[in-house]
Amino acid sequence: MSLPVGRSTATQTAAAASTVSRRKAEGSGKNGAAAPVSQKTESRSLFADDEEAFDDDDDDDGSKANETDALIGRKSAVKQQGGWWLSNQEMLYPALLTLLSVITRFYNLGKANHVVWDEAHFGKFGAYYINGTFYHDVHPPLAKMLVGFSELLTGFDGSFTFKSGHTYPENVNYKFMRLFNAGFGMTLAPMAYFTLRNVGCSRNAALLGGLFVCFDNALCTISRFILLDAILLCFTAMSALSLSGMYRCRKQPFSAAWWMWLLATGVSLGLVTSSKWVGFLAVALVGLYTLYELYDIFGQDEVRVGSYLLHWVARGMALIAIPVAIYMACFMIHFSLLYKSGSGDAEMDSLFQANLQGNGLKNQPLDVAYGSQITLKSSVPGVGLLHSHVDTYPDGSKQQQITGYTHKDQNNDWIIKKMHGQSYGNTTETVEHIRDGDIVRLVHKHTERNLHSHAVNAHMSKRDWEVTGYGIGETYRDSNDHWRVEVVEELSSKNPERRLRTLTTRFRLRHVAQNCALRASGKSLPQWAWKQAEIVCDRRNRLDENTVWNIESHVNPLLPPAKADDLKSPFFRNFVRLNAAMARSNNALVPDKDKFDSLTSAPYEWPIMRLGLRMCGWDDSKVKFWLTGNPVVWWLSTLAVIVIGPLQMLYYAVRIQRGLSDFATADEWEKHLYASYILWGGWALHYLPFYLMGR
């Protein structure tokens, strides 16, 4: 009989098992014996034999005990017939794959004695760890720290700059650095073998999968240079292997093997996400599988509420807490190794920069007083410091321009004074500190113009007021020059008097007359303002980061320098800030649509391998590298994943709906589904999202 379309998988599998049992019973009734196995189609993995499969944890203890004698007998027969080779295949196959991987990854690594492709980036990033110089990059730090570790092992002093195409000097052991990275690529084939074995494939099928990985040109080539890809692929493969181990032990919860694979999965997810953000696709695969498994457990009658909650707690600890801890620990190590001021300073806030050696921001007064010379930095990355120059706006008020500027310049200096008509002390004994709520006036040191705003529309953000430089000192005494200090956050530990402080105080400047806040609009002004950032007065009172400022530099000979303990930058704040900067930089790395590049490929071209990638210059005097896949591997894989696999699943589903079974038991159909979900889902999650990505 046929099952109605739309039944659940559980119903279908139960029906399949019932059908098989009925047929066996019918065969027994007619012939006095069970129907022969040849009457049904075995849908085991490629070249599968019962004796070849890993011991299946799906079976209950009773069935295992009943089959022990038969299993021992089969293994003994195998030993007698095939000898030593067959009895040791389980370790010989991965050993063979490892040996072949060593040959294909390590052979002639030093033939190209010059900097190839992105070695120019990642070799240099590794050198930053040797030198302790802070830098900025779009990727998390783990893989780059491992590159730096490989350089440290060679005794590299960090002096070589890894410029593209340059020949490696004799004191740079680039061969070992490449060998170190190739070691990660070497692990891919054996891990592929064990992953396929865990999901139920035979030894021969797993060996075939491992050989595909071993002899793929792209995987082999990308593993032979000082790049992040081999490390990323290793941790991705480790995640897939650990997930397959979780699947294999799913019917033995809380056993030693179950805990081992669960914890290994959490560790591998932490490692892969700490190498590149594309590793979060592996997190998505594990997350979806885990939710599916928890849903399946929820429907099992024998599982009690307490045990079910323990399943959630265990997975939360292993698959969330451990990866997060590893990810954050990598950044903690990253910050501790990069302790000197460098090219990446501007991506971090002023307080972080002050804690870097050679920056110069630490040896300045802490509390700000009237008469202090300061620079104001926006909390919005890329805006920089509050700036003014002699140029005026071409329209509107035509007064002096106020902008945001990212470079150090004397036009960033301001003197903070009292309201017009008020004086302040100018000796050590009479100095007056500025506090939360005080009304101040900011005078541009170079041009002597007051920071000013009025009811004139801004030039790019028409809904906000214009900010200008107006008057000369006390000449006009305009009330539109007055601003109120509003402290938003104080990062130093002790500040009971709510004083305005260098680096540690985050505050807003609110215009007294217009009741609008000084704001970085996020837009750039035209060429007449040198394309610098637009600064406006926000009359809509949006209380976001665009209106928050801090004092970066501070000069006042009447005040003592700050203590080192007062300028500590909290780790979690640095962690969030750097990850936000990474995300912003990543989003900015998109191809120019107006620029044609014959080497740029689209995702739909990858499965058919239409384009390769030139990895270096095409000088005839140097070794040339062209990155492309193995056509046999890529085209067969594409055919299997996109065509054969879905058609096979459709074929089985239709037959089950009609009451026919290609599987001996419902458990075998369930195994087939689980393995398909893991392998096909892993491919889909690591490919389809790229259709949505700009980069």
C-alpha cells in the first residue's frame, strides 16, 4: 500500500520497516524460510560490506551482545582469507593517505624563492608578532599568530617586509615557514577518510574520498605557501570530523566517546572561527545538526525531562561556551603580543592607543582644566579628530569649515575656555577643572575661531545644523559659541567629582542655544573641504556613538601627568572595538563594479571550474603558479552533489511513499538521512552563502 504524500520521515521509516517485516513473513509462510536478501536492494555506501563498517553505536547493547560471536567469526575469516593487509586496513588506509599528502604538499616547497601571492600580507602579519607591532586586518588572529610562530621557530628577526615578488634573503627560512603551513594541509585527506567512516561509508569509499582530497590541485597548491588557507581548511575539516563523531555516538549519550567528540567539536569550532570568519559557516552546520538532533531526542518516549535538559546544558557548554572562550582567548593573546604602536593604531580608540609603547599619549595630564590645549576624537571609526582650517564653506554661512580629519595636524588643536566674559585661574593653585555639566567654549588654536553652530542647514546632512568656526577670540561674544559637557561614560576607576578626563571620559558637547549635539554625520564633504568628514549639530538629538567624543591629547603645564593605573583599557572593550573594525573593513572589501577584472569569478563558476587564479607575476625567469582544481575531482563532485545526490534522495522518497523499501530497517534509512544531511549540508553552507556576499 502507498503512504500519503506529506507524512513525516519517522512515519515513512516506520512504514519501510513494516513493509520489510511483512515481506519476510510472507516469504517465510510460502517457502518455509525468510525471503532471500537478493529480493531487496541494499543501499549501503560505495563498496560497503557489513564487516567493513565501523562498529555502529546505533545498535543497543542487547543486539551487540547477540552478534559478538558472529562478528568475531567474520573477522577471523577475513584474516585467514586476506591476511595481514585486510586485518589492518583501518589504519593502513589513513597512513597511506598521510604519506601521499606529505609527498604532494611537501615536495620541492622551496623552488620559488620569492614572495608568492598573499605571502606578502600574511608573512608580514606574522612578522608583526615577532616585532610586537600593532596592526589591523580583517581576519581574526589565530592563523596569523600561527604564521608568526612558524617564523619564530626559524629565528626570524622580523626585519624582512615580504614585499610581493621580492626574493627571500638568506636569513629568512621561508622553506620551513611553508613546510609549517603545509603540515596543516597534510591532515585534510586522513581526516576526510575518518569523517566518511564515521558517517557509515566503507573503507574503500572513505579511501576514495581521501584520495580525492589528496590529489586535488587547488587544495594541494593552497597548502604550499605562507597563507592562512591551509590552517583554516585544517580546522574546518576538524570540525566536520568531530561532528561526524558526534553523529556516530548519538545513541550513546554521556558516554566517554560521546563527550570526547562533543568537546572536540567545540574546540574545533573555536579554532576555525578564530582563524577566519568564514569559519562561522562550520558553526552553522554544527548548530543546525544539533538542533535537529535535540528535536529528535525530544520525541523519544524513554528520555526524561532532566536528561533532556542535560542534553541542552552539555551542548551549550561544549558548542557555545568553549568556542567563545577560545575566540576571546586568541584576541587576548593577540593584544598581549602586539604591545608597540603601529599601523593599526587608528582603528582603536585613544585609550587603547595610550597603552601602546611609543604612542606618546600616556605621558599627559589626566584631569582637564580651563586653558588646556586638547584634541577631540570622534567615537566613529574613520572620522578622526575635530579639525578646522582657514578654508570657508562655499555656501550657507560661508564661515570657516569644521571637519573630521584622521591625520595628526596642528589644525586639530583646540583651547578649552569658559563662556564669553568669564575668566579662569592660570596658576597651579588657581587652576579650575572641568566637570560634567559645565558650559565651555572651544577656540581653534591656529585660527582663533570659536567652535560655533547656528540655525543654518548643514551642507550634506540637510536636516542638521551647520557647525563652523566663527569670530576671533572675544571679538563678537556670540552665545552660539557655548557648549555644555555631558559625560556619557567614565572608564577610569575613580572619578567621584565627575571631572572631564583625558582618554577615559566619553562625552557629548551639547549646543546651549540650539540644544543640538556635536555629531559626526558619517558623510564626507566634497572636494572643497578636501573630502574630510562632515561635522554637524544634530537637532534630532540621536544619542548614538556619532555624538560621543573623547579627549585624545592634552597639554597643560599646570597639571601633573596621569598615573599609569588611571589609563588601563578594559579587554572586553578592546575586543568589541577591534571586531567592529574588522567587520567594517571586511564590508569595505567589495569589487569595483566599474572595473573589469578578467580573473574575478562568480560563485556559479566555481563548481564547473571555469576560471583559475594567477598567483604571481608571469615573468619567464621565475616559477609561475596557477591555482585551479583537479577536473576529475571537481566535476565528479559537482555532478554527485548537484545532480546524483538529490535524484537519489528523491528516488528513495518516492519509493517509500509507495510502500517500497530499499533498506533492511528503519534505522538504516535514518542513518542514510543523517549522513546526507551532514555531508550535503556542509557543502551547501560553505557554498551557497557566497551568492549573498559582496566580497
